[in-house]
Amino acid sequence: MSRTRPLLAPLLLRPFREDRGRFVLTVAGIAVGVATMAAILLANASVLSSFTATVDVVAGKAGLTVLADGPGIPEETLERLAWLRMKGVAIVPAVSVTVALAGGEGDVLELLGIDPVTDPSVRDYRFVAETADETSLEKLFGVFRAGAVLVPAPLAERLGLGPGAELGVLSGGAAHRLRVAGVLRMEGAARAAAGSVLFADLATAQEVLGREGFLDRIDLVLPAGLADADRTALEASVRDSLPPGVTVGRPERRTETVDRMVRSFRVNLTALGLVAFLVGTYFVYNTLSISVLRRRSDIGTVRALGASARSVFLVFLAEGAALGALGGALGVALGALLARVALAAVGGTATDFYLPQAAPVFTLAPSALATSFLAGLGTSILSALAPAVEAAQVEPASTLRHGSVEASRRRAVGPLALGGVAALALAALATRPGPVDGLPLFGFASVFLVIAGVSLLAPLAVVTVARLADGPAVRLLGVEARIARANLTGSLSRTAVAVAALSMGISMMVAVAFMVGSFRATVVDWVSQTLKADLFVAPESGRSQRALGRLPEEAIRLVEAVPGVASVDPFLSFEATRDGAPYTIGSGRFDLVAAHGDLPMADGSDTREVLARALARGEAVVSEPYSVKFGVKAGDTVTLPALDGPVALRVAGVYRDYSNDRGTVTIDRALFRRLFRMDGAGSLAVRLEPGVAPEEARRRLLSAAEGRFALRVQTNAVLREAALALFDRTFAVTWALEAVAIAVAVLGVFSTLLALVLERRREIALLRVLGASAARVARAVRLEAAALSSLGVVLGVAAGAAMGIVLVHVVNRQSFGWTIRTDVPWLFLAGALALVLLATLAAASRPARLAASTDPAAVLKEE
Amino acid sequence: MGARVEVVEVRKSWGAGGSGGDGAVAEALAGVSFVLDPGEFVALLGPSGCGKSTLLHLLGGLDRPSSGRVIVDGSDLARLSEADRDLYRRRTAATVFQLFNLLPTMTALENVALPLLLDGVPASEADGRAERLLGEVGLAAKSGSFPWQLSGGQMQRVAVARALVASPALLLADEPTGSLDSRSGAQVLDLIAELASARGVTVLLATHSDEAARRASRTLRLRDGLLER
């Protein structure tokens, strides 16, 4: 390196000072890629670590945890496990319920119901201003009083609550008054849900939850020094003592379940983030190529002065590394900022969809930061390799004969194109296999193979189009067309790469437009078929998008009694697990669904018929995601974890559902109540008598509930709007990513043209000598831009359509189990593509001006 | 018909920090006057750095003198508009350089046809005329070759063909044989002499070889920016 150092200043630093614009652009290009990746990784890490932290805190010192596959753990289970006490095992029951704070901004909190006697053996409680441990236990017993809660200090401070203060929480449409019995230090159990947690007695929590006699978990604290074999044996004996629908396992398994839930979301976002990266890589390659080009004679000179080819190579590699490090550092900082903002929007959606928990806390995960920084640095160095080799090959004091170098590259056109065809063939094959461990890995491989295939075909496309278009173009547009054509094919290594990069950006945009457009059209369609009721009623849930808790039966009766209400279909569900994978068991009134037919079946069969049959025979219907995920079809059976033992039901049909990608088994309400001994409703679909105005009915309903139930009542129009708004918010980040990819690709066309003009000063001078006017030289550059961008658009649209089909029919289906009808947003696409063409033409104006201002006499004198 | 060229007291100097020459030469041309009669073949001799190229650039309408006048067929080049100078280069004055005469990304035929296309001649006609001229310089078989597939002598013959394809009145040759071996050099010079005299084109051949100068009807010697008497 000591021999390389003297070269750094003349070859790198000084030129950069003179060429600040391009330097800034390159660093920004890398930073965008790194930032995108960092943001995705950080947001995910934050969501997951918030959840894991809560799981760890709640599990505390438990060695085994009993959880329910079905709707809950009957309290009698505690008696069945009583024998464990003889073995020195502590048995600690708990109930957890998500509530919204009444008033204020409707903050969402976890309410954990505990048994003050046994709980300290598994979780730690430390009170603010306590003196000795006994007082701590005494204070904990204060929770025994009905409606008493313990509050972590930061939450108490935020809400201005001291001991004895009152607070109201909402769950299941009921307001509950709670009283602060003590303030906890922010350690031990208080750290659950990042401190957005309340602790109450089991009975209090069960009352808030509206579900007496059921527990959510039983933690088992094993005696110290238990051998692994004994623990396994103990686990087996516990399993034998448990009632149906209740399982035992290590506490970690909950985290794994959640990880599985957010995984599809994460993988999909990461795949999109990779595109931003590809484009950034191209940027480094292009910038360094221009650097080598501009400094060719300088390199020749330092070589003549005795610098080795190796030192020159290292200098340019170092340049790539420096750009990568700088862009990486900037990108990581930008990504952290982005993640913080996105967590509120995207992370919030993901949380609402996937995690039964309060908002995640932003964590600066070092591994996420390091991964994205190193990825930026690595790809920068990789993309610096080719230009560095080119620099090292500059002969001492060389005069370049560019043509022959390009000629050798042109021989590669055929083999590259063959590789491209092979990649496309593989892409087609990769659509055949199913998902790998629930992830559409082959689908993503197919998408990237399409990108690779089209990129490899770009040189052939440039050469072929140039050859075919030359004659007509010259006749139509004059000699500038021939000059442009000659430049495009003469610098294939640059122009083909620019076309490939542009087509990559465009193909992603087209593919995403294709996918999101189709998805949106499908959802709009589905919403209009399913959301047919006039009013939708749910418990008031503050900030949460989900409905918290269950409305009691009285609330349902109250709604039914409101004048103008024709029918009420209560929807009631809970989360269950099948082979460790979460899914939903739901219920509704099949008689009403059969009458209205508002549950479209996946295979197009008649909903009324299927539901009427299911109701008569006691059968289930399953959602399409459930059918795809677990491979269950109409005619198969599903086994549900009923309280009195597993119940096998025949599947009457598969219905379309885009609201839940975990999958749902839906049965009639009466059957549901019998199997799971659960009543009330998560939400109500209300139909009105003909002629009753929804707004009026809504007012009547709210005033009827006044003082008894806190309800969220939405009219059909409002709910539909909210559903689509949620959809659009979820995909907003996708569009932002694609916009970045396109912008960077357009900038790529700009820098390629700039490189061509710089490289061809001598040729431009020659053209001027031959009598070409400055305007015509500029026109040739614009024609080059037009040709580059049209080729990029054509290839990009072709690739994008192929990728869109793979995304819709393979990736989406495999990761979410959704069938999406193809619906291309033509108008949007046409507008976007026109914008790309205009942008590239605008980007051509500076290179064109540069070409026009070339002074032939000055260039000729340089020799 | 060849051009009549009148060079009157032409001076060309570069401002401080100008990019040309070594800094010591403040004045490339220090008052040069001469006349070229139509159809004349004149050699311009002198060592490198004496101002030959500068003079040719002025005659070629690529640059303007600091003072003095260059009059070709009665019109003062310095007074022409940019558009007219472009036209002048397309129709009146053609140049052959020592190196890099050809556009590397175009075939020999496309290179030769380029001046015609620039002048608005339809592509088919331009290609036909270019083909004929390539035949005249003995390279009909190479019309589809790219410059890097040709030898140095062949490249210069293509350059000569391109210089003459638009029937110019003035041919400016700047050391056209400077980087060729003597046999190829002689071939190229023969071509220039033969084709130019057949068309009556006025030729100014800048060279430092006496051998080349012998083909000219007259010789001008330039030294330190001044013509020697």
C-alpha cells in the first residue's frame, strides 16, 4: 500500500474536488440502497425485539409454559397440575388482555392478571420507594383488592398517576374503573410491552376480559438443578395431565410463532429493498468507469513514471471502498431515521396485523446496522472491480484505441444473450416448485432471474435494434441518427449497462404496479362483495385498528333492539395454533350469510348453497389462505381444539379472504358457542330495514348504548374507505422504493451519456471539422438518450409484466395464499413511462450542451 | 473548381494560460501572408511547433485569427456566421489529419458517406457516391470494415476518400503521412496528388518531409510563426 499512497492525491482526491456533483450523486446512490436495507432490518428488529423482550419478561424464570391451542385454559387445569407442587414446581397462572385507555389519545396497554401469591416466583416486582423486600410482597398483595392495578413508573408519570389515583380502560365495549395500588420500578415484570403494562389480580383481569374461569398461560418454575432428561420427562407428564386444546412447551416457542408471522412481511420488503441496492451498485460501477476514463492520460503518466499496474488497481479499488464506506455510513444514519418514521406507519400496520401487543419500541439493533453497512461497502468494492481492472490495463503513456477494446466486448454479446435466454428459461422453471418452509423462495428466484435474463439480453437488444433501425432512422431523422447509433453500439459496455439498469428500474415499477394494481382491484372487488351490511359495530378500542375485547351478549341484544335494525351478524373469533402455525377460528350466523350470500367462494360456487349445507350438516368453511397454507380443500376435514376434546369437521367450501393471511376456519355461531363455550362478539355486521338512513341509525344506536357500552360504529362507506386506506398505507412504502429505483436509473442514463460525451471529445471535434453544427451534435446526444430510454422502457415493460405475473400468481399465493385477479393499471403505467421518457430526455440536456460546446480547434490542439 | 485562398497578415496568439503549445510560445503566427491559386498543390514545410497546424485550423474555419484576414473565394472566414462556417467546412474545405481521422464506431463506408449525409444528401445516393470513392482509393472490399480493422495506410486512404467525397474546393492535409511507413505514405500522397489534380482541388499539404514536399508545385516554409522568404 505504501506505493499506492502517493497516487491517491493526484488520481482520486483532486479529481473529486473538481467533480463534486458526481461524487455526491454516487455517495447518495449508495446511501439510498443502504438506507432502504437498514430501515427494513431495523424496523423488523424493533418489532421483533419488542415482542421478544415482552415474551422474556413475562416468561421470567419459567422453565415450561402451558398455553392454549384453543380459546383458553380452563381454570380446572390448575387442579390437574396440583401434583407438580410435590415435585417442587411452582405453578403460576396469568391472564393477559389488551385494553385501550379511556380518554386521552386512546393509548393501548397490556393488562396482565396475576396471582400475587405465586407470581413473585416467576416474575420480579420492585416498587418505587420501597425499603425492604417484605414490604414489596405486602404491596403486591394490595392487588388482591378488586379493580386495583400496579403501574410502571414511566407510564404513571406520563399519565400523571400516583397511588390511589383512578384510571379508566376500555375492553369489549365496557369501561372499567381501575385504581392505582402501587407504582413499579421500570425493572423485572414492569418491562413487559416496554412499560405499557398494568398488573391486576387474576379475577380483575378476567372480569375486564369478560371471560371468567379461563387463563391465558400457566408458567411452571422448575426446581433448580433439574437434569435435562428429568425436565423432558416432567414435560411429558404435564402434557398427560392437561385437558384437550391445552399444550405445554418451552417459553421460547411463542417468539418463534411471532417470528413466523412477521417473516413473510419481512422477506417481501427485503426483496424489494434489494432492488434499491442493485441500482446503487450500478451507480458505483458507472462513476468509477467515468473516473478511469477521465483520468486515463493521468494513469498513463503515473504508469510511465513507474507506478505498477497493481498500485493503480488498488487505488481505484480504494476509491470504491471509500465511496462505499461513506455512502454506507450515511445510509445507515438515514436508514435509522427512516425506520423510526416508518415504524409509526408501516411497523404500526404490521403490528396491528400480526402482533397482539402495544406499539413496538424503536431499537438500534447493531446487527442490522452492521449488515446494511457491510452490504453497502461490499457491493461498492465489487462494482469497483471492473473499472479498477480497466485502469490497471492502461498502458504507460498510452494513447487509447477504444475501438479495439470495445470490439473484444462485442464478441461477448452472443454468449451473454445465450446466458440471458438460459436465465429466462430458469425463471420460468422456478415458478413451478412450491414454497420452501412457507416462503416463496423459488418465486423470488424467478423474479431475480427475469431481471438477470433481461440485463444479459440488453447488449444484444442494443446491437440488434441499432442494426435494424439504422436505415429507416437515418432516412427519417437524418445523419444524427447514424451518429447516435454508432455511439450506442460503439460503447456497448456502457450503453448496454445503462439500458439494463434503466430496464431494471422500470421492470420493478411495472411489476409492482401490476401486483399492487391487481391486488387493489381484487380487494376493492372483494370488499364490495363482503362488506354489504349497513353498519359495523365494534368495541371502542382507542388507537388500535383491531377491536379490543368482546362485546357482551347484552350489547348484541341492545343493538338488535334499536329501531330500524333488521338483522345483526355477530363475528366472534380467537387465535389458535396448528403445528405451531397460528390461524384464526371464527364464527358468524350462517343463516344470515346464506341469506345474503356475502362470502364469495374461491371456486365461484354459490355461497348460499354452500353455507346452507354447512349450517344443516354442522360443517366448516375455510378461507383461501388457510386452504393454501395447510393444503385443505373442500371435502377434507379440519380438527378444531374444542374444550371437550378435538372435533373433526368436514370442510364445505373455501371462501375468499384478503383480511387475514394466517388463514381462518369459520363455523356457525351456535356450533362455535357449543364447542368453545365463548359468547359475545368481536364485531357486529348490522343490516337495516329498507329506507333507514345509515347515519340516522348510527346516531340512534350510539345514543342507545350511551352510558352502557363504548362502541365504535362505522357506516359501510366509512369502513370501506378505511379498509382501502389501510391497503394503500401498507403499500405506500413499496411505491417510495420504486420511485427511488426509477430516479436512480434515470440518473444512470444521465451519467452514461455524460461519460460517452467525455469519452468522445475527439470524435465530436472531428464531426465539427466535417461540418456538423453544434446543434446537430447535441441532437445526436438527445437521440442517444431517446434510444437508450426507449430500449430500457421496452425491455423493462416486458420484464416487468413477467415479474408481475410471478409476483401475483406465485409469490403472493405462496406467501399469503391469496388468489389475485390480474388487473393492470394501464393509465398509471402509461403516465409513469411517459414521465420516465421525459425525465431521461431532460437528463440528456446537460451532456448534449457539453457536446455542443466542444471546441474542435482546442481538442485538436491537445494532441 | 479549386478555391482561391488569400492569407493577409494573419496573427494568432494565445492568452495567458492557453492550452496550446508550450508556455514559451506566445504567438503561434506572427503575421503570415500568402496566396493559393485555384487548383494549386502547395506544401507547407516547417518543424513541429512552428504554427503549421494553427494555420490549417484557420484555413479550415475551425478557429479565428487574432488579427489579419483569411479570404477564401472572396469571403472573409472571420466574418462568417457559425452556421456559414459549418457550411464552409461541409462544402468548401476538407481536412485530413495525421491521426484519428475516422470515427471509430462507423464503418469505412459510413465514414466516407458522413459529409454527404451532413449536407442533406439522401442516404442511398450518399452511400453510392461513398462506395465509388472507396473504389477509387482501392478499398472497395473494405467498405464494411471498422477503422480498427484497417491498417494505418488504409485508414488514411479512407480519410482521403472522405475528404473528397463532397467535392470540396480546398483540401487541407495536416501531416497525413506522419505516422505511416514510407511505402504507405507514398501511396497516400500519390492518391492525394492524383485525385486532387483530377478534380482541380486546391491543396495545402503541411509536412516536415522534403520527400512529400517534392510532389507540390510550390513550397512555403514556416518557422517561429513567420514564413521564410
